[in-house]
Amino acid sequence: MAKNNLSILIRIFSYSILALTFVFLVNNVLTVWFDWPGVKKLFAHYELFGFKKLNKPLEGLAINLSYIQLLFYFVSLVGVIFFVLKSIKQTLQTDSEILSKITAYVVRSSFWAVLIVGVADFLISFMVVEKLVEPIFGEQLKINLVIPAFRITYIHFPLILASFVIGYFTRSVGFIWLAVLVVGSEFLIVLSRFIFQYEQAFQGDLVRFWYAALYLFASAYALIHEGHVRVDVLFIKSMAPAYSFAECLLPLTIASCMGLDNFFLYFL
């Protein structure tokens, strides 16, 4: 009975991380792209958790939207508990396979997103810098393309949605090709700088964008397939439960080092 209860708690914890991360991303979209206030401002409105009081308190629609964003987190947790209790006979091995497939899908889709958005941004920036947009598309579009909000809403967002569609129909580990793309981009920078005496900031931005994505995707992939190089000193001779506990702490430690603590602190 105790073992069954532990299994339920593990399942709730695992799916809660996934649900909270998804809500976190949705709230970021609502806050950045649609000007929703965010949960952080709601906490600051009431001076909770050490947040300083807002200069202009929330009122009317703004405070209602903040409550809705906070409610998303509680709804997601309730949904996770309902799912786990409804599928109480489901094994942890099955859960592991489900979560691995979800992770693989997100990584595949994110690869296509950074690839397509990176190339699109590169072309747009090149055309804007070289003043090719205005004679082809007009002055108004040139002005709009320089505005980040316009480019994110009407170019990045549709391309990201398309990337998740592509990721659903592809099954290859696409992010590995980012290493080739990073090397190719650096080669083009060297070629254009020393042969054609041409260099723009967006060229280096593209390399850093792809390199950051490669680092994050490769870390997730290596963690799933136990490909991380690590030296096991403390738990190599431990019993199976202690070793398994250490293995569970590893991803949490990595996530904490990569800034997941900010997620729980700020609740954007």
C-alpha cells in the first residue's frame, strides 16, 4: 500500500513539472505578446513573497487577468491529480515512455523553430541593413520589421507554430544538425570578413542563437539517454534505492543550475 502511494506521489510530481512548465510558457506568451500583467505583478500588488509594491497598483481588467494567470497554475495541478487518479493502474514505465515522447517532440519542434526563425531573422536583417526591403515591399513594412513586437507577432509566432507542426511529422533527431549549422555560420562570417570585408551584427547573433539552442537541446537529450559524463564517487557502492534517489536528484540539480529557481521565484 505504501509502495502504491509512493508511486502516485512520484507520478503527480513528474506530471506537475510538465504542467507547470507548460503554464509558465503560456503565461510568458500572454505577458510578453498580449500585455497581460503576469503573476509577478499580482504578488507585487499585495507585497507578497518580498516583492516591492507597484508604483501604480493593478485595477480593473489588469488585476482580473493576473488572477486568471495565477489560476492557470492551480488548474494545471488539479488536472494532473485528476489524470493520475484516473489512470491509477498505469505503471511508472508507461509514464516514463509518455514523458520521453513528449520531451522528444518538444526538442524536435524547438529545433525546427530555432532553425526557421534564425534563417528568417537573418534574411530580414540582411534586407533591412542593405536597404532592400523598402524598394520591394514598401517603406511601411520596413519600419514595421524593425519593431520587435511586430516581428515577433507576425513572423516569429507563425513560424514557431509551423515548426511544431513539422516536429509532429518528423521523427529524426534534428538538433544534431545545429552543430553543422553553427560551424557553417562561423565559416561564412570568416569568409565574408576576410575576403569580402563584410560583417554585420546579425551574423554573430545567429551563431549565438543556434549555439545556445544546441547546448540546451543536447543537454536534455543526453540526460534522457544517460549520456552525461559524470564521476560517481558517493553512490557507486550504494544500495539500489539510494542510487535511484541520487539519479532523481541529478536532473533537479542541473535544472536548478540552469535557472529553474527563477521560475518558481518570479512566476512570470
